Amino acid sequence: MRNIITQFSRIFVGILFIISGLIKLNDPVGFSYKLAEYFSEPVFNMPFLVPYTLALALFLVILEVVLGVMLLIGYKTKFTIWSLLLLIVFFTFLTFYSAYFNVVKDCGCFGDALKLTPWESFTKDVVLLFFILILFFNMKLVKPLFGGKVQNILAYLSVALCAFMGYWVLNHLPLKDFRPYKVGNNIQKGMEIPANAEKSVIEMIFIYKVNGVEKEFTEKDLMNLPEGAEFVDRKDKVIKEGYVPPIHDFTLELDGSDYKDELLQEPKLLIFTTYDLEKSDIEGLKKLEKINQNAKAKGYKVIGLTASAKELSDSVKKKYGQTFDYYFCDAIAIKTIERANPSIIVLEKGTIKQKLHHNDSDDLKL
């Protein structure tokens, strides 16, 4: 019975680590954005780590997959199980911190393929910790499946394949797009809120200074407000989150006006997305004007989309001889649309027909 439970734990943990790792390895840029949330000032306040989030994301997801493979084949059992234990303890701490302090809404455990609430993520990690502890206390029962040479080949092959997959998706696009902006989706429909959608429950919190100390009061508390209390501020506290459409915060602003309703009706619209022009790939920026001219010759409306300031976009236009306008959109929304910086999106009346990394601009079909 002990051996059966151990082998079940081995298969369960190994497969789950491989699946979770491969989903994130499919989109390491997206996972790096999630790590940046953890390193931000409101959470762990470690901004010096933000420039290294992509490298750290790649390391963690490759490690996750490789450890899953090593566990299944029984390769270097002691090292593998110790590594899994340390990794899951670290992840359990992160998910508990996110859930308890409500700082990171989604840990990114399964990328965009499966959204988990912070408490669901924490529960998942506790379950994994339980099964990994079973493996830890029954290490001797985890035997190699193959001989030494075959074990080495399989372990090194898993590292090589993961590294190649990481290289490929970084220089092209995710192999599978799980985001609401995937090819075939309509942006207008993604922004719709059903008539019977659940609405958020919000409580107004009033902040008053009482005897020199700021205190929070609900609407009911205002009836018994202490004498001499001085109003400071008011904020809204979300008691229960309502329905949030898959696509939100999407705008196409130019000179203070939002043109998304008009532009999303265009039968031929080509958008160059670049969330930060300062961080854009220089070779990618150099290609955009040529693509712009070719698209315009075939009847396309062409625009750029960025979160950068107008001064910077004007400077980039002048430097690279670009003749299209840069519209404004929130950086998070642009990062969700596409991972490449810059990238190319083709739309037909709001429906996404094609998405390309700037490295694949030769594959653009107009």
C-alpha cells in the first residue's frame, strides 16, 4: 500500500509539474510579467529584480518541466525530490501571501490557460506539498525506470528541448494562444457584458481623522461619528468582484479622443503594437514603415498602438521615417494583446485575422 501511494504521488506530481511548466514555457514573457508584479513596490518591493524577470521566468519554467521529467523517470531521486520540495514551499509561500494580502490576483500557475484565484492557487500548492512530502519520506521507493545512460539522455534531452522551445517562442509567438485576443476572436464581443451578469458589490469607506488619528468608517458608522471628527478621504472597497469581460481597458486614443468604435468597424485594419517604444526592438521598428506602405497600397488603415508618451512616439516616427499615427492604450492591455515588441495585428471589423512577431513580418498576408 505504501508503495502504491508513493508511485501515485510520483506520477501525479511529475505530470502536474510538466503540464504547468509547459503551459508557462509556451508564454514565458507572460509569466515574467507576473513575476514583475511580485517584485513591484506594493508586494515585495524588490524593483532591482524587475530587469531579470524574463531570465528568471525561463529558468523557473524549464526547471519545473525538467524536475517533472526527472521524477517520472527516477533520475537523481534525492536531488529531484529535494528540489521539488524547496520549489513547492517557495510557491506555497507566494500563493499564500497573494491570497492573504490580496496583492496579486492571479499567480500565473497555469498561465492564461487556466485562471485560478489566489486561494485556489494556494490550495493547489498545499495539495502538491502533501504529495511531495509523501515522496520525501519514501525516497527509497522512487526507483529509476531505465539504465544509467538512458536516464542521462532523457534528462539532458528534456533540458535541450525546453531550452529550444523557450528560444522559439521568444523569437516568434506562443505556440498556443490562450488570451482573449487570439486569432478568430472579435474584440467588440470580448468587451460585451451580458445583461444578467453578476455585478460587483462595493462598500464605501470614509476616512476621518479622530483625535489626530485616521480611522475608517462605513456608511452605517457615520450615524455615530465621534464629535470633532475631520473628513479626510473616501474610498471604495470591493466586497465581491462582479463579471469582468475578457477584454477590458482596450482603447484607441488619439489627441484625447477614443476612436475604437470607429476603427474596429474598418474592414481592413493593421495595427503595430508596441507597449513601450523605448524597449522596442530596433530592427522591428525599422521594418514598420515598409509594411505600412505595402498595407496602405492594398487599402488598409494602418495605425500604431503604444502606452508611450506622445513626445516619444513623435520622436520615433521622425527617427524611423514612419508616416502612421500612434494611438494610445494602457500598457497592460497591449501586453495582453501580443508579447512581441513590436508586433503586427490584422483585423477585419474587429475580428483578429492574423498576429505576427516582427521577426515573422515576411509571413504577413494582406
